[in-house]
Amino acid sequence: MFRTPQRVVTGGLALLFLFPLVWASLASVSPQAGTAQIDGWGFGNYQTLANYQAGIGQYLLNSTLVSLMTVLFTLTVSLLGGYAFAMFRFPGRDALFLVTLAILMVPYATLLIPLYVLLTELGMQNSLVGLALVLTMFQLPFATFMMRISFEAVPKELPESALVDGCGSFRALLHILVPAVRPGLITVGLFAFLAAWNDFITPLVLISDAEKAPLPLAVANMRQQVMGIVDFGATEAGVVVLAFPCILLFLVLQRHYVRGFMSGALKG
Amino acid sequence: MKFKGWAYAAPTALFVLIFFVVPIAIVARMSVSDWRLLTGNRGFNAPENYQDVLDDRLFWPAVWFTLKYTVVTTVILLGLALILALIVQESSRWTGFLRTSFLVPSALGLASASLLFYALYSPQSTPLEFLGIDSFLGTPNAALWSTVVLIVWRFAGFYMLLLLVGLQAIPGDVYEAARLDGANRFQTFRFVTLPLLKSSLAMCAILCVTGSMLAFDQFYILTKGGPDNSTITVVQLIYNMAFYGQNNLGRAAALSILVLAALLIVNVLQFRGLRDKEG
């Protein structure tokens, strides 16, 4: 199918896409004037990053906590919700499902301004838990949709036989259905993690305390330090630290990532 | 049965109510109130906020720039995504490598990608001097195109994947029939592939238009709206009105209601256009 000239052209295109990532990784450890790494190759820029204000450890911890909470909340809510929408009939079911999907239609910015006020009222403004709750809400349309179709794909006999055997609906869910919908859960969890890890505008609006900033916000803020002189070496190092877990997860779970988009595509 | 259904749906309902329905009600009320960041609600003042938004000196330039950016991004992104999807259509080890390469950027966050390109474009650190471009972000046009390159890099693989799903849904015997009728490759693409891919393309267009109309991260990080406020998008204007300078939540709420309305209209029009073509 592919002859040599085609391979050269398509391979060149692939390199074009890989180039910025490779460059950032190399630039972050290569010598460069105006950074912490002036002579020879080394990890001076990562040192700068590690010592920036509260220290990169703090920001990594913030990001990790927010991402894990978001994944946990999203999985719990969408597992139960998907089960309800797929297996039960109850008044208001279709309306609730539609309103959940409608979250997709509303711009982040439109919701963030009232959420800023609402979370302040609830005493959760400037808190990582509040941030995770809001990020969970943004994930719900995709997660609920995905879990609903996952449950609908399970053969009906499976939960029915469990109920006949005297399992309550909750035990049927836990022991029989959760294993059956595991691929859906992995996709939902992966997407929730990537979205929470990478989100920028939500913490920008909701988190005012520099100590509580997640990593993307901290790296973006770092550029404005030291009398307007930007330390590009530290920025490059920050990008590498931000991108590394995402690319790793992507490569390991690529099949699920692709599957997630494909089932999302069914909506259209 | 009814009770159980509601019990399982209750967490979803609570989330949607507290973090979606209530905020929508608040933003609607804010948009008709004198509501500052520091003083809170000081009462009804409609239609002052809407009037102020329309009179804001950056409003029309921001609308115009956002539209221009949306059109440019959508056309380039979908064109390239279609080419990439056609390249990696067959599966083999080589196309597997190509697919992964095109897709890797979409694992990055938009903010991370913007920071990466910020370093890539800055004179102090750029490895791109050999291109002979004086400044990547210094003039309004350069800033627009540099941002488009970033967005195309970040999203081309994502849209390629969506189009690939559409391509693979086309049955093989349609191509076989075209071949028997003596169609050449271009004719097959023009009269077989493209029409059958229309609904996938339309869905990509809806996603891309919506995403571009709400652009924020890339401009906030890469250009800060500059040079000379030439790359301020509508969402950036909302952010600035609420939290930067003006600190006027009411005005920002009014603008976000306008954006929401515009988005709904555009989406309805796109869906309707899609349905008419199919019907």
C-alpha cells in the first residue's frame, strides 16, 4: 500500500507533529542563556521549577488531589446515574438525562462567574474540593452518556438472573454489572483525569490562593515572575512535567482513548 | 422500581441542580443586576449591563476577531484532518505509527500546549529561526496565524479520529461499484467518499465552531490578547470584565448570556442545515 516516496512524505508529517514535544523535552535539559542551565546538559531548569514559590511538589500534589477527586466523583456519580438511566423507568428520567447533556451546550465562562459566587456562599471558593466538584459537573454529560450506553449494552438476563437469585439491585450492580461495564468506566476515568489535570480556566477563576494552584496555573503564573523576565528553561521543564503523565496514560490506554471518542461520535 | 431509579439517579440530579441549574439562574439574575465583584448584589438595573456590553470599546473587535478565528480554524483544521484520516485509513503497522504520532498532541492540555508554543515562538528560545520569521506574536496577523498553528497541531489528530470513524462506516462494496463504473481516485473521493462522510464532517464542524467561539486558554497564555488588544476573544472579554480591571460581574454575566444565546443559535442553524441536506 505505501511506497517509499509516500512513506517519506507521511513520515515527515508524523515528525512535524512529534517535533514540538521532542524539542520541549530536549530544550528543558539543554544549555540556554537566561535559564538555570547555562553550561552543559542537566536538570537545572527542573531545579528552578522545584524551588518556585511553594515548590513544584505542592503544585503537583494539588493537581493530583484535584484529578483523583474528580475521577472518583465522576465515576461514582456516572456509575449510579448510568445504571438508573439504563435499567430503571422513573418519572423525570428523560428530562434529567437531557438537562445533564445540556451542560455541554453552555460555555465554561458562563457557568464560572455564578459558580464563583455560589462557591463563595458555600464556603468552597478557593478550595480544591470545590474545584473538583465543578470539574466533575463538566464531565457529567460525557460520563453519564458513556455509562448509560455501557449498561444498555449489557445483556438483560445478567441483572435479571442476579435479582432472581435474591441479590438486591445494589449488590447486583456491585458484583455483576460493574465487571461488565469496566471498559466504560476506564474510558470515563481516563477522560475525567485528563480533563481535570489539564483544566486551566476553572482554577484560574475559582482558586485565588497561589499555594492552592494546580500545576498548569502555577507554570503559567511562573512566567510573570522576576521583573517580567521569563525563564523559558523553567517553562519548558514545566511543560514536560505537565505533559508526561498525560502522554504516558495516553500510550498505555490508547485503545480506550480511541474507543471513547468513537462512542462519543455515535451521538452525532 | 420508581423509587430505586430515583435513588440511583439522585447524585446526578443533585450535581446538575447545584452546579448547573442554580448557576444558570444566578447568571440570568446577575445579568440584570448591579453586581460588582467586591460589593455583591446592589439591585436590579436592567438593561444597563447589556447596554454597557454593547458600548464596550472592545466588544465589536472581540466579536469580529472571534468570528474570524473560528472560520480560519474550522476550515484549516477540518481540511487537514480529512487528509490525515485518508492517509491512515487502512490499518497497518506504518499507519498505526502515523495515527499515534498525529494523536499524541491531543493528550496534552490546551494550556500545556499553549505554554509549549509560547516557548517555541519566543525569540529567546525559539529553534525556528531558520524559517526567517521576524516575530511570531508581534503583529496582529502573525499572532492569529501562530495561534492557528498551535490549535491545528493540538486538535488535528482528534478530528482525524472522528472522521476515521465515518470513513470506516462506508461499506467496501460502494467503492467496488465506483471502481467498476470506471471512476478514478479523485472522482471516487468527490462523488462517493465526500457525500457519505457529510454527517461526520458536519459533526466535526459543530464541535470545532463551538470550541473556537469559546477560545480562551490559547490566547490568554500565548498572546494575552495583544498586540494592541487585537487578539481578544469574547470569552477573554468576559473574564476581563469579571475579574480583571472592571470587576463587574453583572456586565460579564450579561455578555455570557449573549454568548450562550449566540452559541444556541449557531448550533440550531448547523443542526438544521445538516438535517435539510440529509432529508
